[in-house]
Amino acid sequence: MQQTLNKFGRWLAITLLLLPLSACAGDAPPAPNSGLTAAQTTGRLSTILSRGQLICGVSGEVPGFSFVDQQGNYAGLDVDICRAIAAALFNDPEAIEFRNLNAKERFTALQTGEIDILSRNTTLTASRDTSIGLKFAPIVFYDGQGVMVRQNQGIQSLKDLGGKSICLQTGTTHEQNLTDQTRKLGIKFTPIVFEDVNTAFATYAEGRCDAISADRSALVSRRTLLPNPDQNLILPTLLSKEPLAPAVVKGDASWQNVVEWVIYATMEAEELGLNAANLNQNLKSQDPTIRRFLGVEGNLGQGLGLSGDFAARIVKHVGNYGEIYDRNLGPKTPLNLDRGLNKLWIKGGLMYSPPFR
């Protein structure tokens, strides 16, 4: 009996000695009543908040998605996604540093922590989402790969590309997609591959390749920059599915959650009929769904480590998804891209937000 008590005493003493060490190990606990877990007070989100600025990787060379003018002003759907995140974090859509990245260097910049988020017309694929350390956010644009040719070449379909030279950009899904489709048709083409997208389109514009293949949205965008846009035809056939989505580094759930729900907030705002013009009016709404979404009651932002009114900040500074789309790609822009699959689900599209509750 005495031996058992001695063993218990030694066990109790060791346990008491280890308890302070356990409490000190790892990250400090969150502040009382903060509503945040320890993970939410560390990681990329904490770094961004401490820095006071979001670092967003974009292309900077695709009108309608991310394009920088001669004065250094950025515009585009990808740009506005980053502005929505900055609005949610800082109540300031301009609290961003943009970094222009080509297709080859974009993933490395994210993996090494050079950027916080990649918002650069990037296709979500199984291998990218599982094998290179990235985690994709909700899809912000449903696209498909296309081919553009000059009107005077007499090329009307993919079959007419047999024996032709086609310009492509390396580091994308385009070469494999095009190879797969032409293989099905039993034809061969000559790929002319470039690391820089500007060089690829310049080569096509100079007539040194017969066609160029890229996301259809990029072809529509780039066609506006060609010397004679109307002399270029985008073939009607889509070669692939190209769902475009921002990406963050895998393994940081708190930061991933913020990005996901900011994007969903733009879609939910459109579904609820909320926009920058009627925001103040709707802050007085008695609709419980709207009141929760705008942070008038409840605190949906707490679990994200954000202000309760984070969605209201997004609507105020950037607008809902429909406003973002129309501003950058809609009928009043040179691109005039029909929304198609990018309509809300209640209007026959694929844009759908989970409930904000």
C-alpha cells in the first residue's frame, strides 16, 4: 500500500511540474471573450493585420481581370476580389500592395510567402489543389479555353488547325488541353510556347503563328488591344472547363476561411439585393437575414477574426458580385462579356453562397 502511495506521489509531483510547461508551450491563448481560437490569433491573418496591408499577386496584364494603367492604377475582377478582402480586414479597399506575376512564377510567390493571396485568373484543377501546397477559394469566374485566329485565314473550327502553328503561354493548362483536343480529332499542330503572355500575343499579332489559345475571357480581353480587333475571330468551340479562383497556401485554415467568406459575401450581397447605393437604407432593415449579414445584430465576423460588419464594409467599398462583374466585364465595358454561368444560381448561373448564419 505504501509503495502504491509513493508511486502516486511521484506521478502527482511530475504532473504538477509539467503543467506550467504545457501552459507556456506553443502560441499564447487568445484574449478572454475574444471569440477567437489560438490559431486565429496567429498565422497569415495575424501577419496581414499587423502589417496593415494585404499583398495580392495578380497578372496586371489582362484587361477586365487585372490590368494596370500608365498611372499605376489597378482595375479588374481579380483586383476587386483583393479590394473586397482589404475592405473586410481594414475598412479600406486600398490597403493593398499588388505584385505582378507571370504564369510561371505565380505559384512560387505564394508558396514562399511573398504574397498573401494569388488572385490571378488561375484555373482550379485537382493537381493544383492537392499537390503543390495551395488551397483554392470559391470560384469567381467560370471560363473555358478557346482559340483565336485571323479572319482572313479561313479557319472556322478546330479541325482547320491541323498543321498550323499555335502560340501558347507556358505554366498554364492550355498546351495540354489543346493537345488532348487535337489528338481526339486526329490532327497535329506546332506549339510555339512563351513564358511571357505579352510576347505570346505580340507574336500572334505579328503573324508569326497562325492562332493563339488561352482562356476565352483572356482572348476577348486581349483582342481589344490588337491593332485591328475586328479582324480576329474567336472560334466557338470551348476546349476545356477553366474555373478561375484565388488561391492561398494550404494549411492555414483561418486565412483560408477569411478569403472564402469574403468571396461568398459578394455573392450573398447580390442575392439579397444589397449594393453600395442602398447599403445605408438596408442597415435599418428589419429583415433578420439582412441584419445578420450586415452585422447589425449577431456577430458573424467573430469566428473569422473580423469585425461584425465585415460584409457591410465589402458592399460599401467594393459592391456585390454583380457590381464587380459589370464594372469590369459587363455590357458597358469594351469586353462586354455575357455573364452566362457567372450569374447567380437563382438566375440560372452557378454563383452560389452558403447561408450566412
